[in-house]
Amino acid sequence: MSFLFNNFVELTVTGLVLGAVYGLVALGYTLVYGVLQLINFAHSEVWMFGSFAAVWVTVALGVAPGSAMPVVIGVLLLALLAAMTVSGGVALLLERVAYRRLIRLDAPKLVALISAIGASFALAEIMGLRDRVAGWIGLRDTLDPYVRSARDNTRFQNPLETEGLFTVGGYTVSNVDVIIIVSAVLMMVALDQFIRRTRTGRGIRAVAQDSEAAALMGVNRNRIIRATFLVGGIMAGAAALLYLMRFGVTRWNAGFLLGVKAFTAAVLGGIGNVRGALLGGFVLGLAENYGSALIGSEWRDVVAFLLLVVILLFRPTGLLGESLGRARA
Amino acid sequence: MRFSVKTGAPLLALALALSACGTSGGDDEEASSGGGEAGTCEDVAIGYFGALTGAAANLGINIRNGVQLAVDQFNEENADCQVSLEEYDSAGDPNQATGLATQAIGDDSVIGIVGPAFSGESDTAGPIFAEGGLPTISASATNPDLSQNGWDTFHRVLGNDASQGPAAATYIADVIKSEKVFVVDDASAYGAGLAEIVEESAGDAVVGTDTIQTGQTDFSATVTAIRSSGADSVFFGGYYAEAGLLVQQMRAAGVEATFVVADGVKDPGFIEAAGDAAEGTIITCPCLPPEEEQEFYAAFEEAFGAAPATYSAEAFDAANVMLEGILEGNTDRESLLEWINDYSGEGITKTITFDEDGEPENISVWAYKVENGEIVADQEIETN
């Protein structure tokens, strides 16, 4: 117990950092659920592909840590752009291949769920077998830095060196900590504004509320669904870069655990609720850290999920509980 | 023996396999023609038992090549006593091991086995070898329980995990001169068992412990605990994937404590994941650094076109124990088993003698260090 109090600031900051990543990934689950009432279980793979895109950009550019600041910022922005593009692209591909036909045929929700789980496995395995894939097209040697050790951890060479900024309660908050938390909050605000104020955002809310009525009012439902997947993918891409800046390593199956946690965060905040996703992420990240500190790291998931059960028992719709369709304009 | 997936060097594996194929083909010819002329040891073979294919094939190939080299050298020196090598490729799978062991028992010319390579397959094949009276010497299986089954055919030439733990604790206390040790484990049978032994051996110096989960990527709570304990060294019992992440997050949080790990991390994948953070990491392993024995090193490299790797030298020793016995006229299983039990001689890795459980009486544990992105030998650790 005293350990928790003595290191309260450190546990809080690192918990918020992890929670910010959970929250950004949770957006993808929440948006798709809000519009389609479907859990897109392949969203974790959308994130994973984004993380590899960011890694490959830094491998291709080969920037050493400690480069000049403009170079560092340029590389990070390129990596961000690549991660967002690839994640958004994979999300659109998923929508096209795994969902569109099922949605059009009005297939039972369970069918779409299985389709998503299948897509998740396929995408993860393709990444795990990327050295073989490169071999088939005869580029195994050319692409070696990108495809070697396909089943092992792949490192992200962060061009930004971690530096302490200021010390609170015995913990030196680093530049990376600040960047991650601030970016996550900024992106959340931007997304919130996007959904409240833009034409597409209004379409998303309309389809979430009543897709048939929205269609009658002239909203192109298919276009809105695509936009929803794309926005979720872009957020996952951003989350991928932030995650790499903090944890430095990705792997073909890294999406699974993070996906489960992000989905939990979405449910915790209130699934279908955009602001709830970030709140749920923060709460989950903090609960995991405090739980680990109280009893030991092997209990982190027990504590976090107990909290989830308790919150859902009292607030079955999650912390903020309001659905996407009912968000005020 | 730990079971790891080395996807890092498929090309190297292929090269090793190809070059090895070349040599073994030539030897078979030599063996049959030579064996036909000589009368003293006709139709005698020793077997290699372990993975040559599958996820951990690299580890098995390292061992097989060590055996191959011993057999080749023996046949060259003893024209009138040619021994052939039978290969039993288990793919590292305990389920395939039983069938292969029965097959080996059925082949009367096979009088000794180097292997099985991994602990899992040793566990399932062990009773069959014991029943068939076929002596085995493993160059790599480290599970301490294997020698406690009462199989009189079981032997191994390397220290088990019960000797590696105390050696790691010794290194932490005597070389690093650490007074505050933090012990982390990954809750696996290998990692938790080893961490527990280290914890016991380090005694009062342990300032804290924590358990992580395999597959976990965020270790911030563990890093906080390490930092606030003021530990100057951290022992981690587990495999290289989590080790890489943990040390990277420790360094990012400004923890300077020396990172100490065991043979489960002796893999290039560790450095791949941790990058610069891996520098200075201490890795213990009950295996001899191959570059210690120049003669063996050179012969191995010439034969297989690659440097000997983890447990190649141990395999070379194990095979030589059997080959010496064969040369002394022990050409059936019963007498060879007796020969091995009473054996005492100088191997390249250590002085080899076995106790009544088949454990080696002389154990060497080496410390390796990560320097400039390479795992290099540091020093031998005093055991006992």
C-alpha cells in the first residue's frame, strides 16, 4: 500500500500513457459499433499494420537517435502519416472484404463477428509470414530489413530521444509521456468536433441513430460506413506510432492483447460513445497500474477486469453510457 | 532445454543443413566401405535424437553437427573401426519422440544416442530408452527432474537449471558486487523455477520481486517497483521476447541496474528487440563459448561453413564418450552403458564423469555479455 502512495505520480503518468493508447484504439471499436452495432474484432490488426508501417518508415530513412530536431520531427510526422495511411487502408479493406456484402445481405450479426475474427487471424498471420510472402515475389533479400525475424519482436528506432522535462512527486515526466497524453487528448477533441460539426459527422450520427431513416433523408449509408472505418483506422494508426514511441517494439501478434484491452476500454467508457472511449482507456490504464502496485504485476488483469465488472454492474451502459446517435449536435 | 523459435536465421539453417548433408553423404560411403573391411566393430552406429526440422530446428542442427564432427574425426583416425551416424528427427515434438525412440530401439546396430535434445521429448522418450537399455547422453536438456525418474540409461553433459540459478546468484554477488537484487519472473515453468532458485541463493540481497506475464508489453508498474527499490541489479527469469521489452523500458525510465538473465535469453532476438538497451546485459548459460576451443572451432567451421553455436561443443563431447567406448570394444548396448556410467575423461567442455543419476559431476556455467550488439563470452562462473 505504501508503495502505491510513494510512487503515485509515476504510476499515474505511466498509466495515463498506456490509457491514451487504449483510448485511441478503442475509438475504432466504438465508432463501428455505434454505426453498425458490430464488434470489429479485426480492428487490433488494423493497429498492428499501422505499427509496422511506422517501423518501416524509420528503417527506410535510417535516422539515428540524436539527430537535429527538424529531422526528428520530419521523420516522426512521416511515420505518423504512413501509420495512419496503412491503418486506414487496412480498415477500408476490411470493410470491403469482410463486411460489405454481409451488411448488404443483412446477415445475422454473429456471421459478421466470425468474419471479423477470421479476418483478424488472416491479417496477423500474413504479417507473421511476411518473410515467406516476400520470398514468393522474389524480394526476400531486397526486403530483408523489413521482413527478417518475422515471428520475433521488431524494434522501432525512435528518432526522438527520451528526455526528462520536469519532476513531480519523485517522478521525472518525460517528453514522450507528455507527447502521448497531449496528442491523444487533442485527437479526441478533433474527432469529437468532426462528428459534431461536419457533414460526414452528421451522417455518422444519423446512421447510428436510425440507418433507414437516414437513408430516406438522402444519407449515403455505404459511404458513411466506409468513412467510419476509415476514421477508426486513422486513429489506430496514430495510436500505433504513440505506442511505439513509448514501448519501442511491435510483433505480428501484438494486436491481440492490446485489442482486448482497447475493446474493454470502449465498453468501460460506454460502447458507441466517442468521449467514453478515451475516458475508458484512461481508467483502464490507471486501474492496471494501481492494481499491479497494490498486489503485484501478475494481478493487473484481475484488478482491471474486476473493476470493469463492478462498473458494468452499476452502470450497464458504461461510464458515459450515451450512444453515438444521441450525442448532441 | 528451452524451446525457442529462431526465425532469425532461416538462411543460416539452410546453409548448415545443406553443408551437413554433403558431409554425411560422403561419410556413409566411407563408413560402409571401411566397416566392411574391418572386423573389430562392424555394423555399429550411434544416433542423434532431436529436432532437425520444425520451429527450433537451428538448435538441433547445432547439436547434430557437433556429433557429426566427432564421428567424422573418429572414422578418419580409426580406419579399422568405422561408426555410422543415425539421425532421428523429432522436430522437437514430444509426441513424435516416442515412435522414434521405439524405432531406435528396434535397430540393433544403434548402441548409443546423443540426445534427446529438448526436455519435453526427453521426458516422453526417456522411459522407452530405459526399457530398451539404450544409453543416451543429452547435450542440451536442462530440466532438473529428468534425472530423477530412475532411468539408468539417462545421462547429460551439461548442468541443469538447478546449477544455473546459483551460478547467476554468484555472479551477481561476486562480479557485479550487487547488494540489492530485484528478481522478476515470467510465471513459466522455466522462468519461475529459475527465478526462485536465484532468489533463494541471493538471500538477503533480494530487495523485491515481481511476476510478469508472457505476452505482456507494458511493464511500467514493474519498472516503478524496480526503480523505487533502488536495486543495482535485476535478474529476469524468462525468455528473450519479454526480456527485450523489460530492459528497454527500464533504460527508458532511467534505471541503470545491471540486467542479468539466463540461457532462455541467449538468442539474437533479444538484441533485435532491445537494441542499445541490451548493452551490458549478462546472460548465464551452462554452455561453453565455442571460441574457447580453437581446434574444435576451426574444425567445425571447416566442416560446416559456420561457427559452432550453442551446445555444439557439448554434443561433440557426448559423442566422443560413446566413440571412445566403442573403440575399447564395447560394441553392444549393455557394455556401452556400463562404459558411460564408469566414464571419466577430459572433454573439450569439461572433465566428464556422471553421478548415479546420470548428471555430470563437473558443471560449468558461463557468463556472456552483450557488447556492441553481440553476445560474447565474459567469464566462467565458479559453481558450488
